[in-house]
Amino acid sequence: MLQGLHHVAYRCRDAAETVDFYTRVLGLPFAHALSNDTVASIGEYSPHIHIFFEMHDGSYIAFFEVPISPPSQRDPNTPQWVQHLALEVADEQTLLSSKARLEACGVSVVGPTDHGFCLSIYFFDPNGHRLEMTLKTEAKGDRSRYAAQAPDVLRNWLERKARGDFHAKHGQAGVAQ
């Protein structure tokens, strides 16, 4: 049913600042922009600009600047590392040169971190969105093995959660999740 990712859309504080970061710092083409006063899908009045940056595979990272809406807020109940967009790079040299480029532009970068199936660096864009640049390091057959193991990993997770393992390890047994 699903063929691939067309675009993922996030909110931005300032469209010009976002265009600068994604073109100058990350090197993505500024591919498209739409500006409307009404949201086409729901007919609501909300002036906005919708900007798109094209990835090598033809998919897009997109942003909305919505100036009359209240400022966006980070979810205080979700750790900052959880919500992120992982962007694939071609090779380790690209990953390392990207890290150097980001740092030269004043961006704080974590990594590279070896996850066993990919090598990643992490950083934030000017809107506070966490981004990951990642290089696949999986060997032939790993994907099939991961897919076969996934149901067992989930089952074990659910068993641990049912036992309350997570809170007990931190002296919080019985705390509702």
C-alpha cells in the first residue's frame, strides 16, 4: 500500500532561518514553497508558509511557519532524545565531514554513536528539532534476522512492563505509568 515517504512536516519559528540552515548548513535544495491564508484540507483561517527541502531520493523535509498560532512547545513528558528525524548518508566519510561542517557552523553534535546496525551523529536544527545523520552498517542478512527477532523483542518488553521492572529498578515500584 505505502510506496515511500513523500514528506515529513514540522513547525518552524522562522522560514528564512530554516531555509538558511537546511540549505547552507545541511546542503539540501530549497525545492518548493507555498503560502496561503487558509488551510486547504480543513478550510481553517491560518496564514502560513509551507517550505520543502528535497532529499537525494526525491522525498522532502517540510516546515510550516504559522505566525498567528501560539508558539510551539516541547512536550515536557517526552525526553528530548525521543522525537527525531533520522537522515541517511552514503558513507562514513560523509558522516564525519557532515559532523565537521555542522560544528564549523556552530552546531553542537553528539557522536558518532555506533548502534550495531548504524553509525549516527545527533544535533538540533534552529527550531529545536532533533536530527540524526546515520550510516547503515548492517551486514547481509541482518534485516531478515532483525525482522524475525522483532516479535520476541516486543514480547519480552511487554512482559517486563507488566512486571513493573522499570520502576522497581529505580526504587519506584508500583508507580503508575
